[in-house]
Amino acid sequence: MNTILECSHVSKRFGKKTVLQDVNIQIEPGHIIGLLGPNGSGKTTLIKLSCGLLTPSEGDIRILGKPVDPSGKLKIAYLPDKNSLSDWMQVSQIVDMFHDFYSNFDRGKAYEMLKRLDIDPKLKLKTLSKGTREKVQLILVMSRNADLYLLDEPVGGVDPAARDYILQTILTNYNEEGSILISTHLIADVEQMLDRVIFLKEGRVVLDSSVDDIRTQNRKSVDELFREVFTC
Amino acid sequence: MLGKLLKKDITATGRFFVPMIIIYAIASVLGKILMELVLSMVHTGSNMYDIILLVTTVFATFFIIYIVACVILIKVFIVYDFYKTMAGDQAYLTHMLPVSANLLVLSKVLAAVVWQALTGLVVAVSVALFFAGHYDTAIPGFYEFVSSMEAIGMSFDIYCLNILINLVISAFITPLMFFAAIAIGHLFGKHRILGAIGSYVGIYIIIQIIGIIFLVMIGFRITRPEQSAFLVNSTFLFDAILNLIMIGAFYWVTQYIFSRKLNLD
């Protein structure tokens, strides 16, 4: 089975501060993996490194066996933790742009999701609420038939109803032959969809296990184990 | 992919440049109408002459201010778009596109060149518009200029060619110098904007020093007034060669940093 993402001995420093240290991760197709850890544990850094938005200080990152290059970026669908879309553009213009650049982007699927949410494609992004903009961004990401979905805090800072919609959208639209790496600290909301979890603590992987193993060996839910590992 | 990137970049920057160019074109036409009105009333003794002259003078003042503002705004818009999309919030989207940093930078440069060329074209048309109908008064001055150049041994055709070559080169070097400074600033961790400004100033000082060294060196070789043409042509040639080297260097530095040293934190 082809490894989609492989991080070998990856470290990242910002100045003198070490944010990630000697991280080793392999992700195979067909998994939904939770990248869990408290704020500042290095989740966002690891995701950005995986999609080439950060350069590792040490170590090697490969997507389908190759360093992250333009062709690798076609295989990754990344949802950042902030708005990266141009506010002055209409939703339809952004959809067209994704269709132009990503051969695996399904425009019909995107419009279908927009219609379901009653978002007018003719509206400019700056006229939409923050929550709606986040949903547009999620729709764009999930309309791609990618090998790896890197979702950075998709349910952070949204109300419970929106959380349900977001998780449902992820589950019903991702390419099942690919994998999802979802970072969050809101474990209870995502636990049911995960089949593997990676705990990050102070830049180090402290646990990499299947959810089934946690439940059978530790006799705990992921949320309970998380609270135990990250107790203050 | 370059075509798609260009479409994206020209659309994004067009929202600044299109209104700017349209306003310039409208102002040029209005200016021409006012100028013709003033000229037609000079010897008529009309009571309205003073008012029209005052309106034209005020209009001309604002028009000149607008031209100066445009020259500055062109650079501001180019820098703003580049920073926002290559190193700011929108860089997350830009650098996730399945294209190389090489193409990203090339597209930004070409979009900047397209807008500078269009603006230059509109300015040229507006100058021609102002002279329209008055070539009889303008042409003698033009011939005077040409003959004064020939008197010092300079060919007008070569002079024009030099100007054209340097204009084309400067359309590339102006954005690239900013882009390289922003890219170098990207290496300065949390002080990226400060780093970019410092880099720009540093590059500018180095270029000035090289220019001064050249002028001093060539200046010693000029001993007779007839050699002025040699000085002018050498300066043009030196500028062109130096600028071409800098275009290559700035382009390489920019794409290298954004492909190998990218850190969007």
C-alpha cells in the first residue's frame, strides 16, 4: 500500500524556539486521523510542513514518495485555520479559479454544496459572515478528489450546529481512497469519525494509535485519554 | 498554467489599475477640452476667459498631482498585491496551487509589466492628444532638439532605441526589485516587513554605488565636449547591461526563497 504522507525525523525551529522535534509519521490511504493536542503543541506547524508551506529545519517530508512539489500539491487538499481567499472575489469566481487550477476539482459538487447552504455564488466573499466564508473554504477543499485532506482546526471557533454541518460535509464528500488528517483540540466532536489518533505534546508525538486499540487496551475513549495525557 | 496564473493576477491587479487608467483617460480628454477652450479665447477678449483660465490652471495642477500619484500608486499596487498573495494571508492559497514558485513569480512580473505598458500607452496617447492640432508649433521645437543632439555627435535613432530598450528593461526591474526585497524580508522571521524595507534600501544603495563608480570611471575618459555622445551612449549601455544582470539576480533570488525557504507562519 502506498504511503500518502511520510514525515521522517522532522523538526521545526522558529529562531531559538523548537516547535516540532523528531516527528515520525506515516499515513496510508483510507484513514481518518485525528492530530490532537492542546494549543501550541505544533499541530498547525506539522500540517503546514506537510503541505510545503513551511520548510523543515531537519528531516524529510514526502507525499506519495516524493518531496512536496507542485504535482504533490495537486494531491493535497488543505484547509487552513484562517481565511486565505480574496475578499473582493465572488464565490463563483473562486469556484472557477479552483476549477482552473485543480484537475481533481468537481465544480458540480461545489455548486451543489453551496446550493444546499443557500449561498448565492454571485455574492462577494467580503459580504459573507465569517462562518459562511469558512464554509465556502471547506466546500472548495471537499470538492476536490484529493489523496490527502489536511484540515487545520475545521471546527474551531464555530457554533455546534455549524460543527455538525462541517463534520457531515467532510464525511460525505472526501475521497474514500485517500486519507484525512484533521487537527483539533475539540476531541469529543470528532472522536466518532476517527480511526487513528496522533497526540502531539510540546512538539513531540507522544501517542500514535488506532482508536480501536485505545478503546480495547486502555478501556477509555479518546477524549478521556486525551484529558489524562494533557492534564495540566 | 502560466496563462491561468496570468489571468488570476491580471484580474486581481486590474481592480486597482483599470479605474486608475480610466480616470487618467477621462482627465486627459477634459484637459484637452479646457486647453482648446483657453486657446480659442485668448484673443477674443471674452469675459469668461479669466474664469476658464483659472479652471484650467486648477485642473492642470490636480492633473499633474494625479500623474505623480499614479506613478507612486502603480508601485504601491504591485507591491501590495505581491506581498498579500505571496507572503500574506492569501499566500496559503497561492502556494498550495499546483504550480512552481518559478511560474508564480513569472506571472506576477508579467502582470506588473502588462499594467505598466498599458499605463505607458495611455500616457503616450494622452500626450499625442494634447499636441493634436498644434504639431506646427511643436515640430520646430522637436527639430531643434534633434539638431542639438546631432551637434554633439549623437544619432537620434540610436537615442530613441536606447530609451525604448531601457523603458522595457525598467518595466521588469521595477517590480522585480520590490519582489526580491519582499522575498529577502521573508527570511527575517517575525520582522519581515522591516526586513523587506531594509533589503530594498540596501539593494538601492548598492546599485547607486555601482552607478557612481561607473560614472567616475567613464568621466575620466571624457576630455572634450565632442565626447558627450560617447558618455550618453555608454551610460545607456551600462544601464542596460547592469539592469539585465539585476533582473536575472532578482528573479532567481525571489523564486529560490519562495521555493526553498518558504515559511508561512
